[in-house]
Amino acid sequence: MLGSPGELGRNNEVNAPGPQE
């Protein structure tokens, strides 16, 4: 998911501080 352009990009910002970090 990380580095994915489009909607995923916006979702990454929200999930970045979450479990993805």
C-alpha cells in the first residue's frame, strides 16, 4: 500500500501514524 498513488496515497497519510508505522 505504501507509495501507492491515488486514493491509497491519501489513505496512507491517515494510516501512517497507525499500525503501518
